[in-house]
Amino acid sequence: MARRLVDAAGIAAAALRSAVRQARFSRDTSVDSAPLAAVYESFWAATQEQFFALLPDDPSGDWEAALEAAAPPWQGVLKWAALRLFDEAAPLDPSAVSCNPRRIVEARRNLFGTLDGRGPMGSRLFEALQLPSPEPKGTRRRQSTSMEPA
């Protein structure tokens, strides 16, 4: 179970680092550059306490049941931490020289989608946590508009 939680966190941390690079830096900026490495490390520090709180007291128990119980709150922790750190690393501050609102908004939207299980990285995140894949956006709209009140 712990391995799956860590795998999911690694995917979320990589998505965060990629989103910050997309929002603030050029494509040829190394993900190992100091600012991006700092964001990546901050993510691990921000989620460490909640990680240990989710681990079961009895590690010899049914890990799949424990993961099923821990996955939704852990996904929420990852999402909250990644979005908060993104907003700190790539603020929408028009007075900042490096502020490109379009890039920042697009990068945040992509990060949000990944953390909600969309796209290749989002699918890997949800697979690691054994969470069901989200419905495609068009499916939800069609269902909600086709339902008639009782």
C-alpha cells in the first residue's frame, strides 16, 4: 500500500514540476534546475505528514482494503498540495516580469486535469491508487441534459 501511495505522489510531484516549467520557463529548462527541484522537494515535504497518517497501524492487514480506504483522501492531499505549490511558484501577478497569464492558466488547468485523473499522467496516478477512471467530460454533460425530472 505504501508503495502505491508513494508512486502516486511521485506522479503528482512530476506533474507539478512539469506544470511550473510550462508556466514560467522555456521548454529547454531542465527539470533538475534549482527552481523546479525546489518545487518538487517542497511537494514531498508538504505531503509527508499526511502520508504517514494514512498508513495502517497493522501493516500485516489487507493492503488492498487499506488502499481502497486511503486512496480518495490521498488523492485529495496530492491535489491540494500540488495546486497550492503551483500557485506559489507561478502566481498570476501582472507586475512580475515573468508573468504570462495565458501560460500560467493553461499549465494550472493541465495540472488540475492530471490530478483529477485525466490524460496519460492522470491515468497513471489513478491506476497507482486503484481509483476508477473519471468519466469523459462529454459523457457527464449528455447524461445530465438527457435526464428528465421525475
